[in-house]
Amino acid sequence: MKTTRNIVICLLSIAAVVMAYFCVTSVTTPIKFENTRAEREVAVIKNLVDLRTAEVEYNHQKGVFTASTDTLLMFLKTAPKKEVLKEGSLTDKQLEAGLTEPKAVKILNEAKKKALKKGEFADNDALYAYIWENDKDVVSNGLAGFRRDTIELNMIQALYKGAYDEKSIDQIVNIPYSEGKKFEIEVNNDYKTSQGIRVPLFEARAPFESYLGDLNKQELVNLIDKETKLDHYAGLKVGDIYAPNNNAGNWE
């Protein structure tokens, strides 16, 4: 009897330990999953934002978006980024008189052409100094000190301010924690508004399975099921190929 009693006590103890384990696990597993998800999504969002920056610049220069990551990376590595250096601004009096920024730039450009026909200048500073003082159109319009120069910069440096170089830029098309999977990119370059205006659209996506696939399977299924029932995309994405949304991310 004593032996049987000891066996029963032992089994009950084991059962209590097992129940306690499952109770603790049922609480800690979702917490651990959500903590890891939050940590990983910081990295995924960063890449999506950087990818969006590249797509927006590509569209700015080409008039369309691209679904090809190879094309996008080649663009970043080879295309120049044009930037206008500005010095001086038009006064209210000049604006009221009808002088606009494009008109002022046109006057400057014509003045520079005329000056360069007359002789050579050591640099742009010397050229501007000359036309500010001697060109009658520049002087009469009060454009002394007004300067606009278009320069070409390295695309990667201009867009990302040193965060990437030609080798590391490749990573923006990859989903972090996904073992090298690339973001899913779709474009709709023929979308038209109700007014008939063409508005190119793009969408870049990272499904939950891509960067959370190695975590608890049941928690992942629950997360996907929850977002699906809410009619949300089950993952992170920027842009929308069905309606303009200013290329917003679904976390913003």
C-alpha cells in the first residue's frame, strides 16, 4: 500500500510539474514571439523604407516604377543624382513684379552663355561675380547674389548619406531574417485616377512567413489568421498597386 501511495504521489507531482510547465509556456511563448517579432520588424521596416526611397527616385527619373530588383540596384549604382545648389532668393517685390524662379534661372543662364562667349573664367564663382556686376538683365532684375547650379552626385551617397556603399546597397532588396529572400515587388505603371491622370504605383511586401518562419508555428498561424480576418496584409509592406497611398507603409 505504501509503495502504491508513493507511486501515486510521484505521478501527481510529475503531473503538477507538467501542468505548471504548460501554464508558464502558454504565457511566455506569445510574449517571446511578440518581442522577437517587434525586434525583427525594426530591421524589415528599415529595408522597406530604403527600398521605397530607391523606387521613388527611380520613378522621379524614369516616370515609372520597376519590379526588378536587379534593375533597381543597377540604377542606384550607375545613375547620377542631380541636385540644384541654391544661393539667394527672390524678394516679395520681385515676385509681385512677375519675376518667378524659372524666369530668374533663365536670365542667369542666358547671362552665363553671353559671358562665356567673351572669355574664360577661373571657376563658377568668377563667372557669377562677373555677370552679377556686368550683365544688364541680371542687374536690372536685381539678381546679384542669386545663383542656381545643377550638380551631379553619387546616387547612393545622395540618397542614403553614407549608410550604404556600392557593395552594401544590395541588402535593401533582401528581407532580414529570411535567409536571403527578396522583397516581393509589384508595379502598376498604368493606373489612372477618376480624372484620367496616370499615376504609377508600386508595392513592396515582406510576408510574416518570410521573417518569422523559424519561430513558434502556432503563434505564426494565429498572427496570420488574425490579420487575414481583419482584411489586413499578413506582413509588412509599402505602397499599393490598387490605389494611390503616397507609398505609405502599413505600419505608419
